[in-house]
Amino acid sequence: MSTAWWMWLLVLFAGLVGLLALAPINMWVGAAVGAVVAGGTAVALIASNTGIVITGESLQVGRARIERRFVGEAEAFRGSAVQRVRGPELDARAYMNFRVSVGPVVRIQITDPVDPTPYWLTSTRHPERIVEVLSAG
């Protein structure tokens, strides 16, 4: 999952804050701190990206991985339905993978009898495509 374009504005803002905080004391130190803060924020943003990988044998969402034989029905949610499934209908035992920059979610039922996790709920820009791929096989 790629980062939304507007999240990069936060990287720029963090760097500017570092620069402006120390520029009155020393412009070179302010520039160096601004660059380090922006670089650190960019690295954190890139490192926090999670992907959804579906193969014939497994499903992987972020660091979580499960065999496809234990993957049940998948449902896509957009708009106000997202608030419902992330709020009042949310099961505390579910595996959750949300991104602030991605609104739609997909709920994937887990059918493993020894796994207490009832479903995975993850953000994705293309929830219908995830449902289609999981339903196909």
C-alpha cells in the first residue's frame, strides 16, 4: 500500500518545524536539524507502509500471514459502512491494520478452528479487488 500524497506534506512540515525552531539560534544547525527530522519522518512513513499479498497458498497483510485454506468470506466497505465496522461492530479479537490515509476497508473472515481471531480488518484503496481475488480461489 503506497502512502497518500498528502502524507508527504507532513514530512515537509516536520522538517520546517525543525528548521524554524533552531534557525534563530543558528541557521546551519536549524537546517541540519530540519533535514534530520524530515529524513527521519520520511523513513518512518516508508517503514510503516504495509502491503497485502495474496498467493495461491497464503494471504499476508502487513506482518500477519495465514494459509489460504483458512481464509473465509471477504467483504468490502466504503463510506459510512467503514465507521460501522471499525466502531460498534468491531470485535476486539480481530486483527486490525488501518492507515489514516486510506478510508475503505476489507473484512476477511478467518476459519481456522484453533485461531481465536474471527477476522482481519484492513485498509485498502481497492477493497472490491481484494474481495474478487479472494473469492476467485
